[in-house]
Amino acid sequence: MKKTVMMMFSFALVFVLTTAAGGASKAEAATTKEYLEISKNVLYYGEVKNGLPHGKGTMTWYQTKSYSGDWVNGKRNGMGKYVANSTSDHKEIKITYDGAWKNDQKVGNGALYTRVTDFDGEVEYHKIQFGTFANDVFAAGYSVAHNEKDPVYSFNYKDAKLNLQIMGTNANMKDAWKNGKFTTIQYKKGDVMKHYSVKFNENPSLVKQNKATLEFLKKLQAQINPHLVKFEALSKRVPLA
């Protein structure tokens, strides 16, 4: 009986070790990476299939642009992060997109950052576009821009039904809406269009209409609150530092 048990144990052990070895071989094959020189200034390191980037990998262009993420048959497909650095008018511009891709284009959910820095290292402008992209451009969702000049903060939300633009503070935004503390509000939903601005109060003929617009907007507090919460959270992701 003991001999039989020992034989069964030995067989099971051999089976486990063989399976483990086979699994390790497959895992190693699946993660094999290669260097590809696409052109003189375009390099790739990652998984390859039929001589093309396929799987996980990183490509760099002229040492100023890079993409790390998913590839399918030589194109960016899936999830990945793209970074591009350039200079213009003595400013350094950094663009970062982290999100979904399809056939080398931004398609799906993602976040696009634009940061402008002077040569002293001071960030002058920082913007995030967070939402849905289509055909390589921002299509719907939230935009928050932080600027060292007025307006310091500008906010925008857009979808198929609503377009909301706000300029003003990024602190306690629900209270700011309730108390009419934003400098500018533009609201469009369907056929309803409203534009409020503190500058309108400088024109006597517009003061009454401007006040009525503000009262109308205040009544939308419950509808607008979720967007204000999102704006406030996103504003913390675009510091001038």
C-alpha cells in the first residue's frame, strides 16, 4: 500500500514540475522583447510580431516624443501614455495624453495635459481635458485651465446636450455658484442659452438682465453641483509649479 502511495506521489510531483516548467517557458516567450530601429531617429523596444510592434512596448521619436503602452500590428491600440516636448516663443510646451488609443489616434476615455513653462522653470499655463476622445481630438467631458494671468481658472463641460463654461475661483465652487461669485458663466442646454458676466454690471442697460440671468442660474444648483465638484477636483491636477 505504501509503495503504491509513493508511486502516485512521485507521478504527481513530476506532473507539477513539468507543468510549471512549461508555464514558465510560455510566460518567457510571451514577454520576450526586442529592439527595432524604425528609422534613424525612431526607435522601439518591446514585444514584436512579424517584425512590427505588437503587445507592450515603448517607441521614441527624435528624443522629443514617446509612447509607452499597447500596440497592435505596428499601431497604437489599447491603453498607453504619449508625451511630446517642444519649444515655441521661448517657452517649453509639454503635452501628455494618458488613455485609450485606436489605429494611432486618441479614441475613447483619457486625459490630455498641456503645460507651458518659461525658461526659468515657471509654469505659466496648465490645462487638463478629461473625458472622451474621438478622431484624435477631445470630444466630450471636462476641461480645466490654470493660468498665471486672468482668468486664473477657466472651466468647461460639454456633451451632446450641455455646454457649460465658467471663469473664476476653484475653491468652494458650489458656494460660489450659490452666491454668484463667478466672474463669467455661459450655459447652453438645448434652446436655452444664458450668459452672465460681472462686466455686464458696468453697463446700466444690462444690469437688470444680468441679475435675472444670475437668479435663473442659481436655480440650477442641483443640476450643476456634480460638475462643480469635478471641476474643483481636476483643478488640483493642474498646478502652476
